[in-house]
Amino acid sequence: MMNTVRWLIRVGSWGVLISALILLVVGYVHSRRDKPSALAQEELSEFGVVPPFSLTAHTGKPITLDDLRGKVWVANFFFTTCRSICPIMQDNMKVVHEAFAGNPSLRIVSFTVDPENDTAAVLNEYARKKGAADGTWTFVTGEKRDIYALARKGFKLAADDAPEQIAGTQHDFIHSEKFVLVDAQGRIRGYYSGLDMEQVLRLIGDAQNLLGGGN
């Protein structure tokens, strides 16, 4: 009799455990069904359109917005003699460059904010040191006033314009840590901190989404 009672208790305990496991599995399935996957790409916003520009690439050749039509591209602003945030930014941009190695549909465009020092020859040497010889990462120089107008009014990287009396002079200096994602139609689709690897990885994912035909 005692053995029978023990057997019934054991069976009952296993039944409770199995029921609990079933409830957990059912709950998990419903939670996965009701919530989108954490890996699903969110639809990217639009922050305006990059205006036409005509500047000079590190190769010495002209570069315009039309040269980037049909490409997904990532832009940033830096200067070669910077010793603060630029080295970190450019090392992180190299991560983006390597993530899309061999993919001609994605371009990286780094604009200098110190064109008086960063001539095409200086940028060409800088590009060589960064391993940007495949043509997918372009370093850009030109007239300072044009570059700064593009940064402020095109990429919207400064909340306020400099006073008119110093705009374009040696005292007018933009320094942003942002990476900017631009789609194949020239629309700005995202801003990311070039100092934060988590955001850099998110940029890579969003760029892959655009290259795959996502929005």
C-alpha cells in the first residue's frame, strides 16, 4: 500500500513538472509570435536630401553628388592632423570599410574640415595608410566655404551657422563625430556616433538593409 502511494506521488510530481514545461513552451511561442524578432530591421527615417556638390577627391579627380548616385554611402567630416576624436572615428570607419570590402555598391566619403592643410596629395597619402586603395573609400577636399556649407546645410551637422563675419575663415571650424548614412537616391537615412562601436555596428546593419532593398 505504501509503495502504491509513493508511486502515485511520484507520478503526480512528474505530471506537474511536465505541465509546467508545456506552459513555459506555449508561453514562449506566443511571446515570439506577438513580438517582432530582435534582429528585424526597423524602417529607417529620412532626414533630407544631400544637395549637389563639386569637390576634389584624394586622387586629384573631381567628385560630385552624381558620382554617388545609385550607391549607398557613409559620410563623415574629419581632418588628418586631429589628435582628439578623429583617430577613433577613422579607425571605426575602417571597420565599416572592411565590413563591405569587395562590395562596390557601398562607398565611404570622408570630407576634410581643414582643406588648407589637407590637400589632395596629403589625403592621398592618408588614404594609403588607411588601406583605402580599392576606390570605395574616398577622401575629399576643396574650398572651405563649400565644405562647411555642405556640412551645415546639407548634412545638418551643426545646429547653428557661424556668424556671417567669420563663416569660411580660419575661425570657422566644424568638428562632428557623426557618421551619416545616405541611400542610393541621396537621402539621409541615419546619424550614428563614430565613437560608439555599438552605433557603428548598427550603421553597418542599416547599410546592409538598404543594399538589400530595404527601406
